[in-house]
Amino acid sequence: IPSTAWPARRVWPAARCVGRVALRARARGLRMVLRKVAALRVSSSVARAAEVVGSPSAAARLSSGQRLVGMLLFAAAIGPARAVVARARETGRFEPNYDGGSDYVYHDPDLANMMPLLFRNNPNMTCSDDRHTTPFLKQIRGVNLGGWLVLEPWITPSLFYQFLGADERWGDETAKKVGMDMWTFCEALGPEEGNRQLRRHWKSWVGEEDIRTLFSLNLDTLRIPVGDWMWRPYGPYVGCTDGAIEQFDRLLGLAAKYGMKVLIDLHALEGSQNGLDNSGLGLETIWRTKADLPADSEETWQAGEAATGTTFSHWASRKAEWMGKFDLDSKAYSALYWHRLDATLDVVRAIAQAYSTNAAVMGVQPVNEPWQFTPIGPLKRFYWEGYKVIKRRAPGWKWFMHDSFRLHSGLWRHFMRGCPGIMLDTHIYQAWNRPSEPEVFYTNACAQKHTIAEYEDQIMPVVVGEWSLATDNCAMWLNGFNDNLPGYPMVQCDLVPCAEPYMGREQPGAPPPRWFNQRGPFGTGVSTPAFGMCPIDKSWPNDTDVMTNLGHKKLNAWSYGHGWFFWNFKSELEPKWDYLKSVANGWGARGAPGGG
């Protein structure tokens, strides 16, 4: 790893470590060291000694015995990891199963003034002797408030219709004038106009009536996707997102008013943790003109549908660089960006400092959906370090960790065993499944209970943080603005009139005019309005029966865990992704589980 990507403060030099331990062990004898371990019972203060080695202010407050034991424990814990680190350095590749992340330590600037942890945190990322809490027995019944503080074009297309036809107006400058996610929305409109439209959107998309209705449906928790820029603005977010925290505080007040709890979900992070628009920035979008494409390529044909031939591609070049530099050819990371993990935990720390006493907040999730190529060792270490940041400031909060789309028992077994207030978040959708009969979807939904039950019994509590009733990929822009995954949709989608803009007719470009056919710029797939009609999920011949049965079977499966959050609380177009419309259509039974 380049030296700039592996700061010296992250690594305790092995030679120095071994030298210190050897000298002291020889002087006092190994038996004396073991007696000290027994006497101190590896208390939480000793565990802290291991994590603050190299921090003079914190280390100065520890006894020599505590420092020694801490160094011994720390050396024992990181020894095997260093061999993996060395191999990764030699190859320059950090693959998804890379487990050498133990060198990452978050240096909490407030550590000297923090309360001690109320449990013993061990160097192998487990806990014991929990003295402050009882098991979390509650089953969550909640929804996500997606598309609000973190934009996703498919949820609120009225905000993004204004970018249709941009290639006709801007030609070669199109790339700078099209909003496809939060980052490019602010970049295309600029801070002043972007903020004006966002403020109108924030006020209109989530109101008190929404929260009152959700409460009346016996839901108890709201998962709120937020962006890290709200606490540390950067890039085009500066100025554009002013006022977002005030809107978030407004929501907390409404939740408190109706007795609902809030999970703060860091949904979007600098560099993108999954390369999708829901991370704030879809990476990497490559723009071309018709002249750039081979004469016989499929993209050339599609570009010919646009007025100027401007087109873009995303799926073939998708990458995520929150954690490091990703190489598309090897599907591995060539360097790790520890400073990005620091920046995210700085935001987690700021959130805890601001809301630790807010009765509505029940927990925090430090990253949403880190993709499957994320090196698992550093990700686990990130979760572990962030957990301690939260538990020192808000010991009653729950700590939610996404499974990185790798819900395998062996991968998470023993991780953070015995740690109070932790949850594994998994997202279970059927929208990307192959078309089939309703019975196949029923069977698939019911089968999920076995995996959830196994995790609950052997590993840690599980929450289904996202799910819906969709059984196909027809939702317009689900796979990106004016784009789609290759081969999707796999069914003939329904068409409905594009919705009137929820924020009012003053919104530019909304709804799309009925006299226009499909308008560019186009991606490598097709999903777009035409003549005022928008695609939505295909209806089953007996749609109400299928949706009701499927919903009950899913709820029954989720009941084997610690609950669920439906995605989403509402959608402009899609009832099968909209909890409020689903209930209104008779598909939901107010969150009560049914047969499965």
C-alpha cells in the first residue's frame, strides 16, 4: 500500500512491539504477566489500553501493568492479521475476503473525557461482562423515509423530469447538466437553485400527516436515510444542502410527538460505498457521443434514438470508492482509504454528540449497503471502532450493521459476540428475481425464515432493514435515471399517467409533456416516460390476492428475527414500493404477521 494510504499512526510497528514485550517479559517473567492478567481480569480499562497505545494523553493515565497487558493482548490479536496484510501489500490487491483489517483504529479525540464502556471490549472484537443492559426483545415494525434527505430519482421522479431532453439543449455539455443522484443534482443546478428546489421537496415529501398515518397503522420506528454531507459538507453539497439538519430535527420532533422511534441511517457516504445513486453518487458514469461508438454497437443504435446522440453507461463501469481505490479488471481494491473511514466515524461521533439525549433516537447505522466487494476485515474493524464511539456517548442506542450482501453464517460468526445492542441489517428483495408464478415467490419468502432463525440463534439479532412487495424490475428508474440493468425488465410493464408533482406545478419539467416520446440522454437500458405515461410494476391477474398473500408470508418470515422496515413509506408512482398505498389497497394488515 502506498505510504499515503497507510498512515504511520495506524500501525504499531511489529519490531517495536515485540521488542517491548520481550524485554518486559524477560524482566518480570511470563508467570508474573499472567498473574497480572488474572488480577486485572482483563478489565475494560485494560482493553482500552490496547486501543490507546500510541496516544500519549490516554496512555499516560494507565498503569504500567495495564499498558503491558494491553500491549500483549493487542500483539496477540493483530499477529495473524499482519501476515495477511503483508500478502495483500505484495499483491497490491484487497479482495472481498481480505481479512487483514485489524490495523485500523479510530483515534477518538474525546477519549480522555469519555465515560468508560459498561462492558468489557476484547481485542478480538467481542464483548463480555455486559453490566448495563438487558437483551433487546422488541420486534421493530417500521418503514424507511427514503428519497427525502438522500434523493433517489425512481422514488421522486418529479424532481428529475427537468433533466429529460438535456442532450437536446446542451449537446457536448450534457454531462454537466444532468442530475442522476444527490451529487449530480446539486452539481447540475448549482447551490442556489439546487437548495431552493430541495427546500421545497423536503417540506412537501414528508409532512406531519404522513407520520400521523404511519403511527395509526401500528408502526413504531422510522429508518431515516441521511447523507454524511449534512454534518460535513463537501463538493457540490456546499450550499446546496443547507437546511437539511433543520429538516431532520423537524422529523425528530414529529416522531417524538407520536411516540415513534428513529433509526439514523448513514445512507450516503463520500466516495460511494456501492456505486449506486442511493449512496449519493453513482460511480462511475461514462459519457459518450454517437461519434465515440462503434458503428455496429447496440449503444450506437440506442444513441440514435436521442436527438443529438449523447449517451452514457454506468453498469459496466460501476465501482465504489468509499473504502479505497477499486480496480475494475481485478474486482479488488488496490489501496485502502483509512481517512475515509475516519471521516465517516467523525460524522457518527457528531451525530451521537448532537442526539444522545434525544428520546426519539433509538440507534444509528454507520453505512448502508456497502457492496459485496468491500474487504470484510476493514469493514468489520470499522463497525467495531464505530460501535465503541457510540457506546461511550449513547450507551442505550442500538448499533445496526449491514451484511454487505453476504449473509453467510461463517462470515459473521463470533464477530462482536456478547456485545450489547447490536443488530445485523439484511435487505431482502424479490424485484430482481426471475419471472415466475406467485407460488415460487411465496416459497422464496417463506424460506427466508430459516436463515433469519439461524442467525438469531447462533450469531446476533437480525433486522430486515429493507423489503418491498415488488416482484419485478419495472419501477421507472429503479436501476438509474433513464437507464436500466442489461436484460431488464424481464416482463411487460404496466403503464400509468406520470404523477402530478407532489411539490406543486412550479417544479420545472413536471410532469413530462404528453406530446413527447422518449427523451434522452439514454443509458444502456430502457426505462423512461413516453407521451406522458410512466412504467410501473406489472399487475398480477389477481393482484390483490397475490400481494396480500405475499405480504403475509414475508411478515411471517421476518417475525423470526427482530423486525423489519418496509422500503419505502411512499413513492410517487409505485404502490408495491409504497407502504401507505399498499395498506390503502388492502395488501397490508397494519404490520401484523400472517401465515407462511
